[in-house]
Amino acid sequence: MRSSPLIFLATIVALAGCSRAPVVTITNRSTNTLANVVVTGSGFSNRIDSIAAGAEQRLTVHPRGESGVRVAFDADGQHIDTGEQGYFEAGGGYRVAVTVAQDLKVSVSSDLRSY
């Protein structure tokens, strides 16, 4: 039966498409550089040295199952720690947007990539 390897290959490709890791994008809309940025969630922790004013940084993360995102950083002589916010899952292609506003307040939103 020649169709078995073809079916197996198609199944692997389909499953790989469904398990895309989440991407977290941090956008700095403040006039301050964000220093010592740490992005954490269930089973992951990423450190970024700095994000310039007006810049953004993109990270692919690998959470264990369901997660939120916690962001901590130093800016304008303050240490900011958001606590865990938002919701996303390990697979499915979630996009997580973290926005640091002018006043250094942080908002988080997430959505699924369309296929």
C-alpha cells in the first residue's frame, strides 16, 4: 500500500501547522528605553537587554500549556512589574501583543493567527 506513507506525511505536516509556538511582541510607545526586560510565563523566561523608545522586540516562546505573560523592566528610574496578564496556549499560533504606553503602563492582548 503506497498511500500509507503519503497519509503519514500529510498527518505530520498538518500537526506541525497546528502546533506553531506563540509569538510575543513588545512595543515600547514610551519616550524611555526599557532596560533589563524579562518576559516570563508558564515554563519560559526570556531576557532582553533593552528596547529603545519607539521600538519593538519579537520573541517566540514555548509555554507549557496555558499561560499568561509577565513583563518586568527598568525605565525612568523605576522598576515596573506587570504581574501575569493575558491568556494564550502553547500551540495554535497565538500572537501576544505587549504594549508599554507613554506613562509606562502595560497592556496585553492576544489573538490567534488566521490560517
